[in-house]
Amino acid sequence: MIKNMAVLNPPPSSAPMVNSRERRRYQRVKVTLLGRYMLEDRREFPCQTLDMSPGGVALFAPERPKIGERVVAYIDELGRIEGVCIRLLPNGFALTLTMPRAKREKLADQLTWFANRAVLGLPEDRRHERIVPRNARSVVKLPDGTEFPVKIIDVSVSGTAMQTTAKPKMGAIVMVGSTQGRVVRVGAESIAIEFLRLWPIDRFDENLVL
């Protein structure tokens, strides 16, 4: 799986092309995060960030898109991003990012944290970003066919935590809505499920339905 992929040693990259106003506004951060991306033809590949700003990102990647092609990516710790390819690099490509202002400001805060983490020598955190879906109601179906209503606490591309009275066994394979997963934690009033397949990055947002 991509989250276990060894950190690569790519060559230095050029920053995404931005106008002079954006250069003044955004500071690039050299950050190494693993992820995966999807091209317009829906093929997915692993990737690694080279440097990033709230306005753009350079990726070390095995397959390059065309200039002007839209790319959707999921980056560990940052979550889902999307943008347009503006430059091809020797071993990857650069995107200019398209996102709402609020998300861009959040990304700026995250990149500031990464920069400070490197300076202070703080430990890395490879957890996937978690979101709360708009539709938090679902049903979990246990191996014996019993169904229980659940309230989704949060979701990542790799799993979900849910509030429920269900008490499945650890390691049991269950269905959450139409999504199959394995029970990895059972609490007094909650359970956690690890999906058997990562959630598709092009559908990972607050509108997802398990």
C-alpha cells in the first residue's frame, strides 16, 4: 500500500509557475509526504511531494499528465487536493491548486506546521486526514446478518469511526452501508473500521456516502 512505500530520493524540483503577486503571498515549503493521484482518464498512481505552497505543489510521480490536465490527489496528512498541471518536471509535474479560500488558509497553516516541525525536530505524523460527512447516518451489517444503525464520527480514505451499540468481534469483516471493512477497535459505544480498499480519492469529500 502507498502508506508503506519507502521514501524516495527524487531530484530537486522547480516550483510551480505562479505570478509575481502569488510569489509574494505564498512561501514554498520543502515537504516530503506520500500520496496518490488520479489523472483525467481515472488511472491512479503513487506520488511524493517535493515542495508545496497554498497555491501549488510539485510532485515526484511515475506518470505525468498533459499541460492543462486536471489532477486530483490525496496527500497523507493534508487530504484531498486538486489542480491543473502547469509544468512537467524530469520525474514528475507541478500543479497550480484550485480550492476555496477557507481550505487554502487551512493548507497555509498546515504547511507552516510542517516547516516548524522540521526546524524543531518534532516527530512525523502519518495519519490520514479525517472528515465528517454531511450524511452521518448509516447501517453496519455484522457477519451473522444482524444490522445496527450507526452514526459516523469521522471518515478517512482508510477507515471510519462510528457511534453504535453493535459489538462485533475484533477482526470481523463487516459492511458499513455498501462499504466492506475490518473491525479494528471496539469501544463501549463505538467501533472503528478499516476499509478493505482505500476510498476513491475523487469521491473523498463531505458528500461521501458509505
